[in-house]
Amino acid sequence: MSVDLVNELVIAARGGQASDRGRVALPALARILTVDPPSVERLIEGDVPGFTALAHRLYDAFREAHAGNVDQVAGRLNALLAEHPAHPHLAKEDGRWRLHHHPADADLIPMWTAICSESLARMVGDGHVDRLGTCEDGACGRVFIDLSKNASRRFCSTRCQNRAKAAAFRNRKAAGSS
């Protein structure tokens, strides 16, 4: 969820015109929130600025993690948790108990702020801050969570990895022919 918010509302939005961002962001938010249909039902255009602000704050945490600044990551996540504390509770949905990380009556943005910040904080607390990545393709900047066995992922996608390798190859070839 955090990755999708950042990549859709921060990274992808950089390319659009400021006047178009709100119109583009609402369908993107609806797509992201499909993991929780009641959230999609509650989503309104007025929620876009709050989700965008959350995405920027999460992006800052990913950038700090990429730079190896664990203390700053923890500080940023602690600030989010202080503003929107997680309140884990069990809720029965479709006959099945599920763990939620937000107050039962939370508004949409505080609810998702608690969910996203708590899940990233759990990764930091479990010693996996190195799994929070930012694509090393300079033209990209998307974020990801590294789920590889050896925590060696450097790119958000194979496409970015291939683009970076091809550019490096062209640079080596050009340097060799000079």
C-alpha cells in the first residue's frame, strides 16, 4: 500500500500538469484502495490532498532508508504514528477474523496513515529497513519493498534494470571507442 501510494501520487504525478493531478489521483487512489472495498466506497475527491501528503511523507522515509539513515526513517515513522496511532484490533469480515491496525471508527486518511506507517515501522523494528528501496535508475525514482531472498534488489522493475544495464553498456562502449 505504501509503495503504491508513493509511486502513484508522488513519482507518477511528477510528469503531469498541476491542474491534472487531482483528476488523475482519484482513479489511482481508487485502484490502490481496492484491497479494502469499504475504503473505495468512502473515497471522495477531497481526500486526494491528504493521501498525497501521506505519500510524500512515506516517500521521505523510503529515501532515508535508501540512504541508510535508519534513525531518520524511525523518526519519520514515529511522527506519523504519533499523529495517527495504530490501534490493532480484530474485526470479523465475511465470517473471518482479520487484524486491523487503525481505530475502528477512523476516517479514511488517518486510517491509512496508521496502516502504512505501522507496517513500515514493523519492518524497521524487525531489522528489515534495508528492504525499503528506491529504484537506482536515475530516470525512475519509484520505491519498492525488496522481497528477494538475499535483499539485493536495486531496481523497481526488470524494465528499469534493463534500461540501466543498457545505458551502462552504451557508456562503456562509447568510452572504449574514444
